Amino acid sequence: MSLTNILTILLLTAGAVFFLAGTIGLLRFPDVYTRLHALTKADNLGLGLLLTGLALQAETWTVMAKLLLIWLLILLASSSVAHLVARAALQRGIKLWKR
């Protein structure tokens, strides 16, 4: 097995672990704000790791550029949507979690 394949497997596994961590955060955290934080951070990093692993297997630079563009667009979309959801929660009067 080549070094590229091993690195790809490691990156894909790490990306899947971050997606799992974001999902666990969604299920376990107490309020909408901490849940949004868990999903946005963990999923964006997980997707970055997955796409990096896929880019290592890409045959051309254009495929790598498309993967990078996909990641950048999803970063923009997820942060925008998380901001909108948090703003809507604040406007509805949902309070921050306190111990």
C-alpha cells in the first residue's frame, strides 16, 4: 500500500470521526446555540478532512480545485445558516443555557 493511500485512509477516518463528534454534540448539548457550535465546527473540519483525503486521490488539478470550491461554498453556507438559526432563536426569546 502506498503512502498516499495510507494518508487518504487516515484523513477519511479522521473526517468521519469529526462528523460523528458533531452528531453526538447535536444530540447531547443542552441548547440550540451549543448544538449549532458543535455542528458547524465539527462538520466543517470533518468535511475538510474528507475532501483533503479525496483530493489526494484526484487525478487532475481541476478535480482538486472543484473539491476545494465545494468545501469553501459549504463553509460559507453552513456559517450563514448557523448565524440565521441563532438569530431566529434569539428573536424568539430562547435563552442561553446556564448551569
